[in-house]
Amino acid sequence: MLLRNIRIAQAEAKRFLDRIVELEVTMKANWTDREMPDRTSLIPVQSAALRRASLDLTRALAKMRRN
């Protein structure tokens, strides 16, 4: 594994975790714990950002493992 690819995967993992926090903050601002929906599709912007970060992290991890 190349150190450069490890660093890229690390940055993508941090970005992914940051998107999770953003989604949680938005959900808590809009719903109480009892009425909070199970699906994130009601918050399309943050949900899409999280999905994109997940895809980028997956690619970075695959690249890290290849080299």
C-alpha cells in the first residue's frame, strides 16, 4: 500500500464521517427523537452528500488495497 493512497482514504473517511454528523444535526433540528423518520430521503441534500462521500470512500479504499 502506498502512503499517499492511505492518506487519501483517510481524508475520504473523515469527509464521510463529517457528512454523517451534518445529517444527524439536520435531523435533530427538524424532528424530535420520537418522531424522527427511519429514512433519510426526507433530507435530500444531506442524504445525497452522504451517499457521494460513501462512494468516494469506497473508491479510495479500493485504490488503497490495489497498490
